[in-house]
Amino acid sequence: MASAAAVVQVISFVTVYSEFARKKDSDATDKLAVANSLFSMVGGTLAAVQGIAITSLSVAIDNYASASGKIKLAAKLGRITGVLSPFVYLFSTLAAGTSLYGEKGSAAKWTEALRSGNGAKLAGASMTLVGDSGQLAVNGWATARSVQYTYEALANVNQARALAWVTTGGKLLSVAARANLIGLVLTGLQLGGEWLYNRNNKTELDKWLQQGAWGKRNANRNMAEERLLLADITATPQMALQQVKSQSMAVLYLPGVTASELDEVGFGLSAYWLTNHQRNDWEAWSEPLLYQLTLLSAPDAPSN
């Protein structure tokens, strides 16, 4: 299972990095996605290597008749797990941390779902958040325990080094068993939450497709109605908070309209600042806003 998961994570990393390399303007979110995929791939690959080593050496130990041979292989198993375990859990901790935070992380999804008021969407986001938080805690604990037990084996001068590694190997296998069992449950939460969140996180375009002539919930609209609804969806101005060149900006999208066309029709923006929440007093803020506007697209390209 660990080997299959490692293969999937390698393929995922190649896909994510290829998309990142093709982007001309990458932001912090794109870099975080690459980092998350990299940490997951490294952690998964090391876990697969460790799993193969544990399985093969455990079988060899069972097949040995002499006690000295069993101790020698058990010590080898302890050294291998001592070297690999801290890195396995460290990279898994980093992967869980990068899944939790960021603009597209589970914490941001939970906040967005809470604002939307969609109960099913919030339930899915909550499951994913609990899963990611749990993975962060479990792998952090496993990292600390692995480092502790490995250090104790290296620093042990009162016991034969082989016996010290045998003892350490047993402790590390116990940590791995508990971390893997809890991790399996948390992975189920993550996958189930992601499925529930995506199922209920439908955009207006998704809803239009579902209710179209080719959708599962055909609304039996005529062609003129379909085209009008599609135009309303695709041409609706949108505003979002984004990181642009390491700066937080409120980005206004005007699909299908160029800056030159906006100038021709005398398009303008008015802004007001809430100065008193209790009295609901507002103050004109259009002029300060004017000096902070930045055109992110070319004059003859759709504006944002």
C-alpha cells in the first residue's frame, strides 16, 4: 500500500510541478502547492522504502534459527528505522502543515464555507480541517519520538550497540504502528471531507452546466435563455483578495472588457470608508483609492 501511495504522490508531484513551470506569473499559492506536493512525495517515498525494509527484515528474522542471527538482523532493522523514521515523519508533518495553511488550504476553505452558510459544504471543510490538523499533530509527535529514540540509541554507552538498536527498533515500530493506524483514520476524514466539500462547492457555471440540456438536472430552457444565463455568469464582474507579487491586493475582474473600452465609456469607481460602526457613518474615499489603483492587464486585454 505504501509503495502504491508513493507512486501516486510522485505522479502528483510531476503534474503539479509541470503546471507550475508552465505558468509565467506564479504566486505564493502556486509555490505552496509545489512545496506541499514535494513534501508529500518525499515523505511517501521514504515511508515506502522503510515499509519494504521492515517487511523483508521481519521475514528474515522469523526464518533465522540462531539467536545471534536474529539479534543481528533486528539491530539492522533498528538502524534502518532509526535513520528513516525521523525524515518520514518530518516530511509528512511539513506536508500536513502546507495542506492546512495558505489561500487554498483547509483552514481557508473552512473559513470560506462558514461564510457561505452552506451546511454540507461546512461539514466537508470541517472534516478536512480536522484531518489535516490531526495529521500535523500525529506526524509531529512521531517525528519527536523518532528523534528521541534514535538519539538514545546513539548515545547509549551502557549497553551493547546491537542490543540498543534492537530495543530502539521495537520502539520505532510501535510508533509507526500507532501513527499509521491513526493516520489511516485521518486520511479517511480528509478524503471524505474533500469529496463532500467539492460536491457542495458549485460555481454558477457548474450549476448552469448541470441544468443545461446535457446536465443531470435538465431545466428544459430554450437556446436563448441558455445563452443569456451563460452571458450573465461569464461576464459578471468579480472581486477577490489575492497575493500579487508578494502584496495583498483587492483584484477587480471585468471579464471581456478592455481598459481602453472602459476609458471610452467613462467608467469610474466610487469608494466609501466606514468611519463609525455604531452610527453607520461613511466617508468618501474615492480620491485616495484612485492613487492606489494598478492596471494588472494590458490596455487592450480584458481588464482586472
